[in-house]
Amino acid sequence: MKTNDPALVKRLSGTLALATATLSLGFFAAACQQTTITSTNSETIANSIGAGSERVTNVQASTQALKLGSLLPATGDLGPIGQQMSAAVPLVVETVNACGGVNGAPVSLVAEDDETDPRKGAAAMTKLANVDRVAGVVGSFASSVSSAAVPIAVRNKVPLISPGSTSPVFTDRAKKGEFKGFWARTAPPDTYQAEALAQLAKKRGFNKVSTVAINNDYGVGFEKAFVQTFKKLGGTIVNENNPTRYDPKATTFETEAASAFAGKPQAVIAVMYEETGSILLKSAYEQGLMQGVQVMLTDGVKSATFPGKVGKKDDGKYIVTGAIGTVPGADGKALSALTQMWKQKKNQAVGEYVPQSWDATALLVLAAQAAKTNTGEGIASKLREVSNAPGTAVTDVCKGLELLRKGQDINYQGASGNVDIDANGDVVGVYDVWTVKDDGTLGTIGKVSPK
């Protein structure tokens, strides 16, 4: 999102420049390995030191090498998408270390799997802040996990940059001053995606829809924003007075499926995660509820494995063939370099939220270099500066670091977009329209704007 704040514009641009430079130099440098530590007992550690303790200082000294953390789901409901996101973070670190590191030393990384669980995410964030004493964290993906982790990050003055927590709640909390500059995200809030999905529904000629949402910050926030926009466009929400929301810990969803498809809607707006959402839609099919109803999905289920988990019909066709949805797209100036590097190193296409994960990591290292200190407070003070104009526009993370070392200002232009972080920690993105094809693969069929 563009801003009139010169410092903000400058910081965002710098971050993007750094990411691009990193991409062009290559991910893996044998001479400069980063250290990744994977924790398996973060909950035990957090309990022993007190996850709710009012620790207010991250004591990492500016003379120490920069240590970052990641808090992303390798397992759980969002694990299928989170695994690629988790893989992007160390690649940025390795790239940065290959071109000289930050503030004269290599960057290290501590990786935590939050398991798509707010309680475990909070425990892992406590460990990262109070035991590992990281200066910044990339995470989380699930909005519910970020909601649990961000108070811990703020208390300990550790910037938390999410590549995928899109609940509008964070914008509201930021406006109230809860985050004190220690929160940002490289994926736009669901306020915008919900508006884009509502526009898509109207363009497809749907005037009467129902909703079903996972009962957490992501699902409920998205649902409310969609309903508000769709009604403004003249549409009707069949189940507005009794919205269908399902328990993310449930394992059967017959009742919720029946409720979501009741009332003869033209389309069902399904705001779900992959593991639980696939079970719900399969139940709807088995109850004979999906015939003649368009299923409209969101980013929470956009995964190559999702159609297979929902399953196939008796005729061998995929149940969700023809379903359409929206997802934050990536159109940044650094995307082509990231795509080429990802193909070379991973031998696959760039997955959902990989560009946003790349940019979140790049912003942390660029802000630390701009601050000339490896502390959370230093990073927070320079985050908006390196991601916004004024400053030299850069898409290469290494080039951004080089300019910052020389005392120059940068405006990072990322892989996901221009990542112009505003005063609430938000960015505005572009949205891809995707569909499930006859063979069960996913394809992008267009773009849609929130307006």
C-alpha cells in the first residue's frame, strides 16, 4: 500500500531491493552456511519460563550477530502450504550470508513449527524471544497463531512479520496502538481479499449466496468482510442471521455442511483450511448438496493436494472440479528472479505465500542493516523506512545491503509486490482468481481487484 510517509516508503523499497540482490547471487553458498535450529520442545521450555511472563526486553546486544526466527506451520491444518513458506526463509538467510551477512557477520536462523496451533505457537514464540533471543521473527501463517504470538513479540520487543496472517483484526489492533511498531505483514488483510471475492461473485452473476467459515480469526474476519461488501453490491446472504462456522478441532462436519448448503444458494463462499475444509466439502457431496451450487474458495485451501483430499465422484471426476477462488497474488519486481532461483533449487514452481515469506525475511535483514544494530528495537525503527520511498529502489537483497552499508537509503521492491508497509503494518496486494481443473490441478484464470 502506498503511503505519504516518506520514511515508510523508503524502508519498504530498501527491503525489496535486498531481496532481489539476494536472488541474483544465488541461494546456497557453501562458504557461508547459516545455522538452522529446529526446536521440538518449545512448549516445555515456554512453560518452564512462563509463557505469560511480562518480559519486556530482548537482550540481544548490537555487537552480536543477527539471529532470526521463523514461526510457520510445517504440520497441522496449514502444513501443506506452510512447508514451502518455511523453506523460503533459510534460503534468504543463505543468500544474505553469501554476500557478506548483516552488520559484518553471518545471519543465523532458529526455525519453529507452530503446528497451526495457537497454544503451541505462543509457546514457540516465547522460546524464540526469551531463550533463543532472536531479534526478529517471520511468522505466523494462521491468523489465530499470530494473534497468540504477537503479544509475546511486543512485550519482548521482537518484530513479528507475517507472510500470511490476513485477518482484519490486526489492522484494528494496530490502530489502537497495541503493537507499538513490532508487527507487520507482507500479505494484505482479508478486508481486501473479501472485497475481491465479493466482486468476483457479482461478476459471475450470483446474487444469493451462503457462507461457511472456520471459526477462528481468519475465517470469521473474512466472512464478516465478505458479507458487508456483498450486501453493498446488492447481494443477499442466505444464512446471514445464522452463519455457519465450524470448529477447527472437529473431525466430522455433516451438520455444518448441511447448514452451509441450505436455502438454495447460487454459490457457497467457503473460508476454510485444507485439512478440515476438505472433509466438510466431501461431506456436502456425500449428502448430495453440491449439485448446481458454485463453490467459491479462498487462499486457505489453495494447495495442489486439496482436490485429492476432497476426493472424487463415482465417475472418477474430482468433487471440487470447477470450484473457483481468490488468493493474494505476487506481481513484484523481484518475482522473476525468485521464480528462477526456486526452480533451480527446488525443481518446482513457487508455491503460495513463498514470495511473501521471502519478502518478510528480506525486510528483517535490511532493517537490521539500516539500523546498524542487530536488536529488535533497531529493526522495528527502520522497517518502514527500508520498505517505502524515498530511497534507491532495489529488488536484490544483496544490492540493498550494499547500499545500506554505504549509508544510502533504499526502497525495497519485493517478490510479492512493492511491500509498502503502512502505519498499521499492512500492505495492499493483487488477487489471482484460481480454479480446480478437470484433472485436479489448480490453474490461475484471471485477476480481480478489491474495488
